[in-house]
Amino acid sequence: MKTLFFEDYELGHCRISTGRTITETDIVMHAGQTGDFYPHHMDAEWCKTQDFKQRIAHGTLIFSVAVGQTAGEINPEAFSYGYDKIRFIKPVFIGDTITSKCSIKEKKDDPKRPDFGQVIELVEAINQNGKTVLVAEHVLLVKKK
Amino acid sequence: MKTLFFEDYELGHCRISTGRTITETDIVMHAGQTGDFYPHHMDAEWCKTQDFKQRIAHGTLIFSVAVGQTAGEINPEAFSYGYDKIRFIKPVFIGDTITSKCSIKEKKDDPKRPDFGQVIELVEAINQNGKTVLVAEHVLLVKKK
Amino acid sequence: MKTLFFEDYELGHCRISTGRTITETDIVMHAGQTGDFYPHHMDAEWCKTQDFKQRIAHGTLIFSVAVGQTAGEINPEAFSYGYDKIRFIKPVFIGDTITSKCSIKEKKDDPKRPDFGQVIELVEAINQNGKTVLVAEHVLLVKKK
Amino acid sequence: MKTLFFEDYELGHCRISTGRTITETDIVMHAGQTGDFYPHHMDAEWCKTQDFKQRIAHGTLIFSVAVGQTAGEINPEAFSYGYDKIRFIKPVFIGDTITSKCSIKEKKDDPKRPDFGQVIELVEAINQNGKTVLVAEHVLLVKKK
Amino acid sequence: MKTLFFEDYELGHCRISTGRTITETDIVMHAGQTGDFYPHHMDAEWCKTQDFKQRIAHGTLIFSVAVGQTAGEINPEAFSYGYDKIRFIKPVFIGDTITSKCSIKEKKDDPKRPDFGQVIELVEAINQNGKTVLVAEHVLLVKKK
Amino acid sequence: MKTLFFEDYELGHCRISTGRTITETDIVMHAGQTGDFYPHHMDAEWCKTQDFKQRIAHGTLIFSVAVGQTAGEINPEAFSYGYDKIRFIKPVFIGDTITSKCSIKEKKDDPKRPDFGQVIELVEAINQNGKTVLVAEHVLLVKKK
């Protein structure tokens, strides 16, 4: 655990995760967790007839993995308020390897809570070819000093 | 499968899922899927010392479950573009039962793709006490007729 | 949910599921769920020495998946009484894609319950080559009007 | 492995498994494996409004577990032909403990295969109160000497 | 269950398990169970840059599988005291098939418990090429007659 | 990643993990992963008749979790050689919360590899009452400067 106040967050600061290969297991388990058994994720034969030719990972799987990868040390003064602008930029296939980047994109006052500021973290999931597959903005509420 | 064009989406149309109880199993499996073993989700003893007193579900778990619950019939003319304004409004505890609502909130032209429109679905996850625990806006790109 | 009485079931009516590829993950998870670690399912080397040359899915896995695939809308007036004539017609290998068909095969009075009738649903699991791999008869008890 | 021919199976011979408590985890995993998220298994709140008052295990879960429990030694001369008369006699709740019995109920010639006989094993799953919750008849094809 | 006293264990007695192929699923599930998402197990791209060229199974996975494979009949007079000299001799890759051997290596008095003896079982996990990948010594405390 | 040579390890240095509650899910998943369905872990009714009165976690589960919890930063100059003196000191029950400690207990030359030293890490898993439930010694081979 590491206490950080709003003032301690540094614009542009960036952390990068280790990589993780997205496996068939991840997709099957995520279908089982969410109940989303769409053929895009589960039916290899049907996928062969589609533009992308093979099964693709659920968007919520890649989002969940990227958020998990960028989880840093616990900061007791910060609260996760939500996410904005989640965009599924490229499909993720079985065997793709995802690395996630989390950088401080913006800091601003919170409109309703004078003791807190909003820290906007840009989360980017990048595949083994250097292509960004998903972006999202994480809104943190952080106590001011 | 059911083909729907942009024009076919009806503002205010709403579908409601069956309920699903969020279990300890869901949290343990989601930790295992994402690598997020924060004590908020995994350490019942530490949680007793916190305001919320008990383990809470991962935000990405509730988001993934709500998205899974509201997955309707496959529409080959629609593409998931992303999500906006995901907000974690209330904690979800082990044993809470989530029902999800998905309503058509807005329809608008897509700025870059004249053949497509944007359909904004409001996803709401609601617990057994009728309290909304999570909201998100799903942005669909849908072919025009 | 959709209420259907015995009289509402139509002989010959048929519903077909989306496809689902049976993965190594499914087999490993099913072994873990049932405790059946027979080499037929778990030992790729031993399987090479057998007629079928590769690991095969558990019969109970394919049965469970087919039943899951054909689960239609909930009918509060129907009760699952059991299954008859489950037959494992062909082995299912890792990577095979199963689609399930459920058709109303027979309707008859229930010998002991005058207010109920028996509806016999024929469940067929079919692989990507159009071959039936499993059949079973589902016996439903359904309230009469 | 233990080779047994048709003639070696003894009518009335019975084996009994160790017990296994059916957990919430088993139900959640089985829903994830089959895609059957019916509220009977997944929605504790809705279940409170039903006669059985609490979540019940999937029939296919109890069948799969009972079959797994009664899996004896591998007999290279026997083939599983299928199951008959699966009956869901009593609901199984979270926390119930299942023990399975497998007894040789019948031996008969196979109508199409003169070199084989049919051995009918009666599978019974019994809960902690001694009540039978599921029965099924396993049809084995066994080589004759 | 089968009661065996210290005197009943026979030096050199050996049992051999059926084989089990270590799958990507096993590694992904073990990462999820332990929280160990090291790139050695999870990042196929990074592994390509290392000497071993591909993902390797967690040591604790192979140890757990080998212990599970060698679990014999329950002996109510024996207690697992611990393990000594666990050695990870060779990496285990996805697709390797492990068979485990358990042999009685040593019997000795227990220094603190005169009514018990120590039985040392040598556990060996062997791959499809006959190479030992893991060894461990299991220390059992067994009641004397 | 953080490069540490043999000389950089400091005797007595200790790191402590966050806590993790051992759940019924962990036990059910570990049984499924290892194939160990002994009634000690799986049969709540039988356990009531035993001294410990309730289901206990597999030793290999607690060992795997403790090793996972103490996994620090990756050191490319260190190799895991094995474990010694794993001792199961107290049973772990469902709901117990484990915290793990890893301290540098000993440093010594490696008898066969002059360029490497052995670093012995003492791993201790401690429950919510401060009782040690498992100890093990991790033998690391670390490159000398």
C-alpha cells in the first residue's frame, strides 16, 4: 500500500505491465462468467465464414484483463469512480499477447467534492504487433492534501 | 439472429434480464481471470476493518455480467463501438442479486460514417433492493437502410 | 418467461441452437467438475495408441452442453421429468463444433397425473460435418389447460 | 486398468462412492460450462418466491457428478453405449452431499452384435438424508469371452 | 478406505498413475488460483525470447498434479506430515504428458511420537519421453500396530 | 523486473503479502485441478464425523497460494531450484485468511556451480489468528557478480 494524494499524481507518468497471452481458456472462462456464448467467441466454424475468420475475445474480457494488468499499488486515498471512452479498436484473437499501459492523462477538480480531485488515467491495451486494441479512460477520485 | 437497421431501433425500448446472484465463486474466478487480487475482493479479514465491512465484487466483474445479461439477439448489422460513462454507483456484495436493464437512450448520426448511425443503449445493473449499482452507455454502430 | 400448456406444444416444432466449439478447456473443466480423469479425455499420448487417436470429450460433457444449448424460454407450467435413450453415437474431439436441435417428438397423457401431459423432446447434437453425435429424449411434464 | 468380459459381470454387484458436497461453486461452474443461467440455479432472490425456496443444482450437474463418482476402473473390453431412464427424483440444494451407488441390474444379449452383451448398471445418487435424488441406467456394451 | 499400519508399508512398493497431458488450460487456471502471472507461464511472446522458447508450467502446478495423481486409497491411520526435497528437474511445456510414480523409499521411527513411524514416499513425475521432471519426498506419519 | 545478484540478497530481509481468504471455491477448483476429491476436502458430512469437524484445504493448495503470494519481482539472475521442509502445521478451513511471509534465511555456495550461490527463503503462511499453518524453504540458485 502506498498513500498518494491528488497533488502527488504526475501528469504523463506511465506504467507498463508484463505481457499476457489471451488464450482459448480465457475466452471459454469469460463466456462462462458472463453468459455471453455468442458465436463470435464460441463457434470456430461460423467464424470462418466471417470477415475476421476466427474466434475473437469478448470486449469485456480484454477490458477486464487490461484493468487487471494496470492495477498498481493500492492507494487508500483513491476511489475508482468509473471509466469513460472505452473503445474496442481492434479484435483480439486467441494467441495474441496483450501488454497494458496506464498513463496520467489529466488532473482536474471534482465538480461536487471540493476535497477531491479527478485523476484521469489513460489505459491502453497493445498487442504483440504494437497495435492498440483497446483504450479507456479511468476516472479516479483522489483526496487532496 | 435478427437483422435490425438503424431505423428499426426504437427510442425508449427496454429489455430486462433475469436476475443473477453474485457469488463468492464469481469474485474468485474474476480475480483469477484478471489477476486483480486486491484485498477489497479477496481478504475478508481486512474488509472487516473497512467502511464496507465485507468483500466487494470487482467493478469489471459487475460490468462484464451486466453486459452479458443484456446481450440480446445477434444483429448482423450492428457493431459494438465501445462504452461511455461507466459508473460504479454502489458496491456489490457476495449474495447480492443483479438484474440488468438495457434501454435505447439516444440515436444519432455517426460523424465519420454516413451509412451508419449510433445507437446509445443505457445499461443499468440493479440490485435486489431496487438500487442501481452500475450504469454504462453502450455505443452501437448500426447500418442504415 | 412464457407460459405454455400441454395443448400449446406443437408436434414437430423444432428449434436450433447456435454452434459451439468444444475446446480442450471444456474437457479439462469437465474432468475437474466430475472427477473423471480417464486417459480417454486427459492423456493425449495414450490416446495416440487407441483407435480414435486423440482425446475425446466426456459423454456427460456433450450431453450437458446439448441440454444447455436447447434450453429455451422458461415455461412455468413445465417440469423436467428426466431423459431417456441418451446415446453416444460418435466421439467428439477437441475442435469439433456442436449445434443442437430440439424437436417435439411425441405428446401423451401422464399415467399417474391426469392434469399433466408428457411432452417428449428429441435432443440431437450435430457436429460440423452434419453428423449426429448424441441423441436423447427429454421428458417434460406439462400442465394441461 | 482391469479387463472384464461380459461373463465376468456379476448381477447385483454394487460399488459405492465417497461423498461429495454439492457447492455453490459447482453450480456456478456448471452454468458457465453449459450456458444454462436459468434463475432456478442462479437467482437466489427469485428462488425465495418459489416452492423450493432456494437455488437448485442443474440436473445435468448431478448426473455428471454421479457418473463421475461411479467411474470404476477402466475396462478396455467395455464401451459406454448410453443411458436410459434418467430421472430427477428430488432437487439437490447447495450444501447437500451426494454419494453414488452403481449396481449391476441386468445382463442381456445385444440384438445387433453377437460378440457383445449389454450390461445395465443402475446408477443412484443419494443425499445425506438417505434419499435418492437421481437414478439412471447405464448401458454398457461388453465383449464376450 | 483401507487401513494400513506402519508395519504394513513395504519398502520398494511402487504405484504408477495414468497419464495426464498438461494443457494451456491447466496453466491459466493455476495462474488464476495462485495469482502467479509471471511471463514464464503467461506471455508466449516473451517466452520466445528466452532459452526455453515457450511457456512453462508453474512448479507448484506440476507438484500439485503429481501429488494428486499419486493419491492412493485413503488410509485413516496415516497423516501427511509434509514434503522434502522437491526439485524441479526439467521444465514442463504445454502438451507434455505426465505420469507419476510413488514408491516407498524409507521407513523410520518418528523422533517425537513413539506410536508412529515415518514412511517416506518418493514421488516422481515423468514426461512422455521418460524424463523425470519433478521429484519430491512425501513424509507420512503412520500409526504403529 | 529487477536484477539481483547473489551478493545483493540480504540475510533477514522479509516481505509480507496482502491477505487472502481461502474459499470453498478455491478448494473445489483445486480438487478439479489435481483430481484429489478426498472426503477431507469435498464431503462436509463425513468431515463432521472427524476431529477437525469441517472440510480442510488441500496441502498443495495452501502451498501453491503461499508461493504465489510471495512471488516478488522477477529476477532474471535467479532460478527456482526447489523446496525443502514443506510442513503442514495446522489445517486451513474455508474462510481462513492467509498472509504469507518470505524471509532470507540463509545464503551458501552451491556445491556444483561455482558461479552460483544458494539463497534459502523461508516461506511462512499465517492465518487470521497469527498461527503459522505452513512453512517451506525455497531454494533459489542466484548468479554471483
